[in-house]
Amino acid sequence: MLSLLGLIHLSRKLKNILEKPLVKNSLWELLAKAINVICQAIYFTVIVRVLGAENYGAFVGITALAALIFPFANLGSGDILIQQVARDRKAFASYWGNALIVIFVTSLLLTLITYWCSPLVFPNITNLPAILSILLADLTGLGVFIVSAKAFMSQNFLKNSSLLQIISTVTKLLAAILLTTFEQPSLLQWSYLYLLSTLITAVVGFIWVSKTLGFPKAAPKAIPTMVNEGIYFAIGESAYNINSDIDKTMLASMATLEATGIYGAAYRLIQVSSIPIYAILSASYLKFFQEGVSGIKGCLNLTKRLFPFIAIYGTISLIGLLFFAPWVTYILGDEYQNAIATVRWLAPMPIIGSIQLLLADTLTGAGFQKTRSAIQVTTALSNVGLNFWLIPLYSWKGAVWATLSSESFRVICLAIAVAWFYKRQQEI
């Protein structure tokens, strides 16, 4: 009888836990990420094998450059949308409309500028139509998709946001499968399919958000203020992307496309292993803004609750990657033999990256985005300097050492900033 009562009590307690918004949102994010992991694994394997190391290296180099520019193609409009709507839901229509205006104007302008400059950045990549297609996909198409996902997040519709992520991954998987039907798949053919899949997701996202939450309304007078606030998000995100992607762009420019392909493939495997922990951080992003109303102390309380999951998963991921590394060639092919060593070197990245993102969101939620951006810019510049020095000497190994050094330095700087602001709040 006691055991039955205990079971009933346990089931009720579990139900109460699962009904908590953060837990429910995290589960939706994890479900979406789990499906995405499977789809991305197939998509990634197909593209790497079909394109080969050189063409895949060219694709990685172009997408890495787009990732560096992307934050300025949306100017933090999605983050401002979340920030403002979290405080006042009535503001959704105008911020949704202004975000789309900002994205279309800035992304198309930056696409043209980057396209014209691409021969200087990528002297080894002569296929200009492929460059243009990938830039359009990763600046305009991705911009609309990201702001659509963040629009759902702003209203706490994490289920819809998660499903939109699944749609994005599935469309890319279908594009990759379609590529295999060509007799001699090329970078140009893949760039067209990649653009098509991204635009489909963008259109679906726009229509779904508009019908669910409301159609966009332009408020031109509010755009300058939105851009002024969003530029700090853009700077911070750009600096984050520089740390993540500048190595691949510089490898494509300063080393060989084959080395870029090998390094890019290994780095992609590391990113896939980080997906579950980033799902939890993504689900908690809105919560940081809500806790930040009471200052950095409120954000730190949330940080302390999330940290054990990050530490445990990061450790498991590190061990798993070291064990899994020798099997890389069975997935990617024999020409990716050097990716084994690359995966081993990059194995600490999931735990380093998740800790720094947790600390960075703590600063953002408490209203210290400028400090977060300053730290990210500083570490990004150090990363660029290290890559300029190490890549010509050691190729992909130099990129690995530069990434590990700059990411670790960023964690230390963010931790110091969080501790300093917390101490200041305690003294007030």
C-alpha cells in the first residue's frame, strides 16, 4: 500500500516537474535537436562524400564567411524582438515587421558587397554563381528563418520554434539526397539546391508566424532605435562567429581547400555532439531576460541550476569524442584520415563552448550586452591574430590551436566579468 502511495506521489511530482515552462521548453528543444541530429548526420555524411574534400572545403569556406557577416545582416533584430516582447506582448507586430525590414535591406546589401569582394577572399574558388547562391541562402534566407524562430520564442511558443528547426533540417536533407541523383554532383548544383531549401524554410517560417502570432506591421520611426540597440547584439554575435568560423575562412584563403574540408568536417562533428546542451541553453534564453529584471543575481541563480547539466554532458561528450575519433573515416571516407586527429584535438570544445555561452547569456540577461560584446570582440581579434600566425605554419593544426586558445581565454574573461558585476550588485 505504501509503495502504491509512493508511486502515485512520485508520478504527481514528475508531472509537476514536466509542466514547468523551462522543463517543457527544454524537452521540446531536445526533441527537435534529437531529430535534427539524425537528419544532420545523414545530410552531413551525404554532402561530405558526394562533394569530396576539395568541393566541401569550398562550401565550408563560403558558409564560414557568411556566418561572420550574418549578425550584421539582421543587426540583432531577433534578439531585440525577444527582449521587447518578453516585457510587452502588444509590441510584437511592430517589432516583427521592423525585424523583417532590417533583414531584407541589410542582408541583400551585404550579399552584393561580399559577392564583389569574394575573389579577393577566395582566390582558389572561381565559381562565382555558387558563391552568390550560398550567400543569399545564408544571409537573407537564414535571416528570415532565424527571426521567425525567435518570434515564436518571444511568445514562449518553443514547440513551434522547435518544429521550424526540424523543417529546416529536413529540407536540407532532401536537398542533399536530391544532389546524389546527379551524374557528377558539383559545387554549383549543390549551391542551387542549398539556396532552394533555405528559401523554402524562410517562407514557411514567415507564413507560420504571421498566421499564428499576427502579421507584421511596419513602424519606421522605431527602426533607428532598434538598430542602435541591436548593433551590440550584432557585434557580440559576430565576435562569437569569428571565434567559431574565422579559422575555416582563413584556411580556405591561406591554405588548401582540401585542408579546409578536412578541418570543416571534423569541426562539424564537434558541433553535432554539442547539440543537446545547446538545446537547453536555447530553451533558457528567454528565461535569462526574465530573471535579469532583478539584476545579475537573478541570472546567476538560473546559471547555477543549469551548470551541472553542462558539466556532466560536457565530460561525457569529451570522452565519447576521444573514443569515437578512429571511426571518422568509416563515416566520411578514407580521404578524411587527418580528421581523426582533428576530432581528438577539438574534443574539449563542447564543454568550453557551452560554459562560455552560459556565462555570456548571464551577462546579456542582466543587461550587460555591451560588456559581453567587448569581451567577444577582444577574443575574436586574438583568434584572428593567432590564425594569421599559426595557419601558414601548421595548416589545420594551427587553426585548432588558435580556436582552443581563444575559446578558453573567452571563458576566463566572461567569468571575471560575471563575478565583478555580481560583487558590485552585492555592494549596492
